[in-house]
Amino acid sequence: MKPRKKAKSKKALLLGLGLDNKDHHKRVTKGENFLLLGGSEETHDHMTEKAIKFNEKLKQRGKTLEEVSKNEFLDIAHDIDMLPD
């Protein structure tokens, strides 16, 4: 008999990538379930604020990023103005 493989648990991550960096400063911010890379200081700060607000909304719902459906994800993103108009 072949040994059974352990079931992999789901892991979700919010990934933010800023492309408007002109000062060549390397910006990296890691959080509970997010990784933010690059961007100008303003853009990176904006991404950080949105990631933190997203996590706050998840906690209010009593869920983790792995547990939210696509629709719940989009609802939260809309609530915190994370999506373009």
C-alpha cells in the first residue's frame, strides 16, 4: 500500500504590487495574510491601509481569508473602496 498524502490546507494571501516607484526605494510590508511590494511611498501606504481594513472586516465577520467566498471577498473590497469605480 502506498502511504496516504496529507491533505494540504488552503492558504490565501492578499498580494499588492505597486508599479509607480520612481525613487528606487524597496518597499515590502508583510501582514497576517498579506504581502505588499513596491510602489511609491503614497501607493505603498495606501495598499497597507486597505490590507489592514480588509483584515478588520474579516474579523468583524468572524472569518479568515481562506473562508470567504468570492462574493464575500468582493463585498469587503467594495466596502473599503478597494475596487476601481
